[in-house]
Amino acid sequence: VIDGSQLYLVTDKDHVVAVDIRSGTELWQNQSLEHRLLSAPSVINGYVVLGDSEGYLHWLDPVSGDFVAQQETDGSGIAIPPQPLNDGYLLVTRDGRINKMQMP
């Protein structure tokens, strides 16, 4: 996902990476979620948000890549990246549940 001048992506090892889209320079990399089968990232209220196969959402600081919050869902895993809404976000889990959620 692109937010302003930064591209956020997930590698094949589930490392989260921020890249400057103008120069291609890697800005930071978070390797703490390795092998968690991450969703693609979303940007919600200025945070980088990813879901994993265990049903957790991970909220990262877009400047440093550090964890800001972790939010547990129903445990079935996250099917698609969380979708931002004006008053929260939409979450679809692997068991087919659709939930409107609020920030942690």
C-alpha cells in the first residue's frame, strides 16, 4: 500500500518493509512477524496495519516500524487487508465473518 511518499509491503518471509517511493530507499524493516502469514498492509488513521493467520491485527508506527498496538480478533485469521472507514475499519476473517471494528 502507498501512503504519501512511502510504500509498505510484506516480503515472502513476512517481514514488513517501508520504502521511499521516490528514491527506492528502504526506510525500515520489521522482522518480528516472520512466518505469521501476514495480510497485505493497510493504512488506517496514520498507522500501518496488518493481519495474520492467528487472527491478530498488528499496528505499526509508519515512521519507525515499531509496534503501537496488537488487537486480537476471532482467531480464524485475517482473509484480506483491513479496509479503512470514516469511523473505524472493516475486517474480514478467514471463517467469513465481516466485522466493523474500532481502533484499539
